[in-house]
Amino acid sequence: MLELLDSRDVLLCSDSKSSYRGFDLMFDFAHETINAGKEHTRGIYHVQNVNAYGSRLKKWLVRFHRVSTKYPNSYLG
């Protein structure tokens, strides 16, 4: 899927973890980092939607008592 994206049209917003820096360099994405410990937004950029989605997903997965990691897309469909 990533090969279909034009890197000029992609902006990666993330927290300040260094692993994201390698990802944006590998795929030549623009990258805006936000230190979530100190700020939640920077202008129009924020990571709260992704953080909230991850939190809701983890809470939802609890009911399945250790779902299989072999087919994660089946759960998200």
C-alpha cells in the first residue's frame, strides 16, 4: 500500500519517539513531531485521535482474552 502513496501528499504526525524518524526517512514523508508529555497539539497538528483510537481498541480487545496476533485485520474489519 505504501508504494501507492505520493510522499508529497503524506504528513506523518507522531509523538517524539525516534522510531518514527526512521520511518519517515525511509518513505520520504513530511514528519511533524509532538511531545505528548508536554503538549497535545501544535497548531493544526495533533495525535490525540490516534491515541484515543488505540485506547478504545485495547479496551475492546480485553473481552477476547488474548486474541490471536496471527489475524489482527479480522478483528479490525
